[in-house]
Amino acid sequence: MKLLRNFLDTIKPNFEKGGKLEKFYPAYDAFETFAFVPGHTAHSGAHIRDAIDLKRTMVTVILAMVPALLFGMWNVGALHYKAIGVDASLLDAFGYGAFKVIPLIAVSYITGLGIEFAAAIMRGHQVNEGYLVTGMLIPLIMPVTMPLWMVAVSTAFAVIIGKEVFGGTGMNILNVALTARAFAFFAYPKNMSGDKVWIDTTTKSGESLVDGYSGATALGEMAGSGSTSFSAMDAFLGFIPGSIGETSTLAILIGAAILIISGIASWKIMASAIVGAAVMGGIFNIFAGYAISPEQQGFMGIPFWHQMLYGGFAFGVVFMATDPVSAAQTERGKWIYGFLVGFFAIMIRIFNPAYPEGIMLAILFMNVMAPLIDHYVVEGNIKRRLKRVNA
Amino acid sequence: MSDIIKIKKGTDINLKGKAQRVTESFEAPSLYALKPSNFNGIRPKLAVKEGDEVKAGQPIYFSKDDERIVFTSPVSGEVTEVERGEKRKILAIKILADKEIKYVDFKSADPSKLSREEVLEKLLTSGCWPLIVQRPYGIVADPNATPKSIFISAYNTAPLAADVQYVVAGEEAAFQTGIDALAKLTAGKIHLSIPGKGDVAKAYTQAKGVVLHKFDGPHPAGNVGVQIHHIDPINKGDIVWTIAPQDVIIIGKLFAEGKFIAKRKVALAGSEVKAPKYYEITIGAQLTNLLKEKLTPVKPRIISGNVYTGDQVAADGFMSFLSKEICVIPEGDEPEFLGWILPGFGKWSLSRAYFSWLSPKKEYVINANMHGEERAYVVTGEYDSVFPFDIYPQQLIKSIMMGDIEKMEQLGIYEVIEEDFALCEVVCTSKIAVQDTVRKGLELAHKELG
């Protein structure tokens, strides 16, 4: 620790004004402040400050994602061994999954942080911590079979076009991780949808897929036939195919608890999204009889609360809709924003003929609408103040 | 009056080192300083030069914009130094005090028998006038204005603040005289806010000529700005004045004794004070004698005022004009290894991202460290949770950053001054300089909107 401090102090002059590597100061600063919370003290305004900073905020969110990540790793392995008809131990399944997932995480972080550092050096800014969370979110919302280069391209697109062109963390309109997923979804649809991508089915010599194997997700089955072979309990616990981090509602709820207790994410958005989804699901339940096809009737008819267990709904609501930069910023606005995210997610899921899931598009759509919601909320406050003068 | 106005938003930080309700004396300081920077919007012009002999109550400098606003010496003695900064800006005027203080005689009088002009005149010439703060903008009151009403907060909620119930004990008569004088200045009411719970000094409960309001809740419930917002909010065009109870006493003594007695019972508090207590200190006093042998060996951050809004001063610095306490906390300028990852049981945070929330009763020692670097806004809703106004704080701050005066006006800049935003600044994850930003906004609005 002392050694590290001394090392940092020795090389620091190179990066400071007039030093040889002056341009690379943001990179040096990122590493220095990563190792040490700086000794800066308050020189104007309040003399005492909350111990929290953006690094702590981001690391708390990552901690909240860990249950979903670990479960996802195990599930990748478990589904793989099930598909090839092998009885595997918990550790084997987890090991296999980790072997598949860790490269995705590595690619996401290397690509994203590389761009962040480059942008910071170009602009002479400090490196912002926002990507620590985005970098973990991106692999968790991809199918495990996604080729690494596609992850890299999607990440690069999202960070450059989705964030840096707007001015970096805090300035973006759309959630960055979802931008990456949306890019991948439209650029590489074959790798992002259908029945083949959700389970890793690479077989070594001597292995073969079991008879009657289907790689469809629960939502895929429902859109296709109106029913699913996965029980609600399977979906709640997460023993179903899907993007890496999205399958276990339970693991996501543990993350939600961490976010809500720590006060980092807005419980209002989560709660109102659940209400929104329940309302839409309820409406579908009532009107299932008017569906245009028997499959749709089946899909619309499942108990409204089951809708929240399948697909990416829970993951999206807990980790993506609550992104404070792209969500509504006023407290009242958060209620409206969350409600509509849930409402549209279920609506799009059932009515989208091409892809039976709606949380990604619902959140991205509401990201765009959030400033408008805030505008009307703030406008209401302004009107109230004006009324007071006239009264 | 009987209803308690409950403030829900806000937070109390339980800091170590609260002052015991005991007043001790200390060796009287010999050097005093007047700093124009203690006042917003004052362009100073000197009335004395180095070497002049002055009495307590004699003008030292005055405002270029209104020469009736004078700043008088708190003691008698010799002007030893006029400290100047860049562009010859006056930083401080230092006065070496006599052993025995000689006062300018302003003639004692019963303010209730004087006219408004006579009261105004006495307050202006004696140098008591700058004790009155005007809103909007948080500036020294304008003698040409007639305020809609005058607000006094007799409720402290800031951590380590001097207890306003204690400091008025024995000064009841002076407090009432001060109220009588202020009553002449406004056509409206004098609103006096007291705590809804616990002891309330009889100086307040028995005060005549005031409307009492009871407030209860966490900081900033004791801030006069919050109280104004909940009693009678400031609208465009309104002017209200505010003054602290300690300063009402100074005004009361001016009328009772005919002297500018610039003394307050001041709390010396904070985790680095060995035995936090009260001391009678004259405005502008050098702190060297006060702090002598009273601090722990930790590198100190000395604050004239409270930890949210006070001025950082050196160990041989001077007490600011409006300060009611001197707080001493650790400086905390050491880098902390992986500080953002550790569990942080002893770290205060409004969020529960550190594990200190497991022990809510804990008394904290908090240093002046920023605990992180400044960033763009990411987190939302933090300010709202500690800002008990019907105002969108983050939106207002952003409108100030953009210099959008119309938006600032619409979003309620008239109702706030920087101290109302102090807690927002404390809890800010992005470490934005909120109070400085608000001050800039107020100055811009003052200039453009008048």
C-alpha cells in the first residue's frame, strides 16, 4: 500500500502539467483514484461531505448484479449439459458457464473502457465510472452464443454513438447497455433471436444433442404455440433459456433488494413498472378472448403475474429502467416513467410479431420520453408558483 | 400558532463534539479584523486609514452603493493594517484593541417610542444594520426597502450549531428591545419560529409583538429559508428580512445601552475540541487565544460558522461577522487506500451504500475530505430528499449552470439562498459545488432582475 503510494507519487510528475505524458493525465488519474480516494478537501461550501461518490455508487450496482451473474454462469452450463444429455455436477455446470461468460465480460470491459480512456484523454476529462456498470450489463443481456467480435462492435457502437457523442456519462439519452443490445439485435438478428442462440450447444466428439431438444425460450414457445413447457416456478428460479443474466427472477430480486436498501436505485421506478406490467397483463387477461389467433389467445391468457417472471422483464426493470441518467429525473416523473415502462414492455411483448419480448424497446422508448415527462412535471411546479403570485 | 409545522425532508448528522451548556471565559484577544467578504454584494470603501484611532461603533468602511450602510469597529483601538489582495481588493482591516474598550455613544432610547426613521438611523450609524439579511438574494438589507415581514429562526438544526435556547438566557430584556426596534421597520409581522419539541427559552415564548410558529423536523427545518417557505413564501417582487436571535440581542443592547456591543455567546464545538463549551466572543476577534490548548493534536479544519455554511479560517484567523459558532473538525487531507470499496462502518452517508447505517445512533467524526472527485450529474433524487421546498433543486441548479435567468426565476430562485442548498451539497454523489453555484445564480439574478 505504502509502496503503491510511493510509486504513484514518483511517476505523477510525468503526467502533470509540463510533464512528458501530460496528455495521459486522465488515465493516470483514473488509476490513482481507483487505488486511493484522493485527499482533496472541501474549500468552498459545506465542510463535510457524504462518503459516497460515483465509484461507490457504481460498485454497489455491480455487487447487486453478482447474484444474477453467478446464477447465469451456472445456468449456461446446466442448460448446455442438459441439451447434450449429460448429468453434470453443480461445479461442472458453473465451470462450463464461467468459461463461456468470462470472455464476454472481458471483451465488454476492454472495448468499453478502452474507448472511455481514449475519450477522456482526447477531451482532457477525468475517466467517469459509468462504464463499470455498463460493462457488466452488456454481457448479461446477450445470449451466451454471441460471437465475441459482435459484442465488441455492439459495445463500441453504444459507447461512442450512445454516450460519447452526447458528452459522456451523465449526458446520454438512452441507456448505454440497452443501446448495445438494440444495435446487436438489429445488426445481427440471427445471433440475437430465434431458438438456436440461447443455449450453448457446442458438442465435442462423442457428444450429441438429445432427441427432442428445443432451444426456445419460454416466451418464444408462448408466441409460437400459446403455451410453454416451463413452469412459473422454473422461470422464477431461472432454470430457463434466455440472455445470460435475465433468467432468474430470484437472483434479480436479491439484486433489487441491494439496490433499494442501499438507496442507489429508485424503488419508485421498480414498483411502478411492476404495477404497469400488472395492469397491461390484466388487460390482456380480460381481452384474451378477442385475440386474433389461438396462440395469441394463449399468450394473452397466462396469469398476468407470470408475465413478470419470463423474459427480460425483471432484469430490465431492476437494472436498466432505473439508470438515473436515462430515466425520468423528477420524483413524480419516476412514477409515470416506471409505470409506462412496465405497461409497454408487456404490450410490445405480445403484439410484436417478430420477437416475443418488449422490455428493451419499452425502456428505450421511455428513455426518449423521460425528458418530456420531466418537462411537464416541472412545468406544473412553475404554474403552481405563478398561481401563488396571482392569488 | 399552536400547530406544529412538520418538516419531513432533510437529515440530521450526529457529529461528535457538541458544546456543553457552560460558558467560560478566555484571555481577551488583542487583534480584530473586519472582512468585507463576509457580506454578499458589498463593494467596500474605507473610512479610516492605517494608524487611525477608532472607538467601538466608529465606521471602518462603508458600501460604495449606499453610503449609509457602514461597517463599524467592534472594539476601540488602532487600525494597524489594511490587507489588500489582487487589484487592491480589501481583504481585511485589522484593529489592535485597547485594554479598556471605549464606545461611541449612540444614546439609549426606547425603540417603541421612536419613529421608523429614528430606528433606521440608529441601526445604520451604529453598524448593526449588516446583521439584517435581505431575501431574495441573501444580501445586506436595503435601507430604502420596506420588507413584507421579518423572519427570525429560534430553532437550530445544523450540527454543532450554537444552541439558540441557551444563548438567550439572561438576555430576555435585550431580545425584547431588539424585537421592538425591528417592529418599526416592517409594516407586516415579525415571524419567530421555535422548535415544536423540547425546551424553548422564555425569551421567545414570552416575546411580545411577534407571531410564533412551531417547527419540527431534521435539518434544514431550522433554516429561516425553509420557515419562510412554509409560513409565507417569497414571490416575485417581495422583500423579506431575516435576522438571528443572537443579533436581535445586539440590536436590543444598542437601544438599551446606546452602544454597539458586538458580542455573542459562541459555541466552540467539534470532534477536535477537547472540551466543547461556550465563550463570549466579540465579532472579528482573532481566534488564537480562544483555541490555545483547547484542540487535539489532529490537523484541524477550523470553521467560523457551522460545518455546512461556515468560513474556513486559519488557527490565527478571525471570527466572521455573522458566525454563531467556531467548529473544529479534522482536515482529512490524506489519500485513503481503496476507500470506495471498503465497508465503511464509520463513514457517514445518506445512502446506505456504506455499512454505517447499521448503527444509526453513532456519533460521527467527519473530516473535510471530499470523499471523491467531481463528476457530471448521474444520480437523481438525492437533493429532493433533503430539500424541504416545493422547488426542484437539481433543475434549478442546472438552470443556474446554464445561466438561464428566466428558468431560474420560474423555478424559484427568489426563495432560496446558498445555505438552503447546503445539505444538497453535502449529499451530492457527483460532488458538485452547489452553494457556489447558487451564489452565482443569485448574483446573476440580482444583477439582471434587480
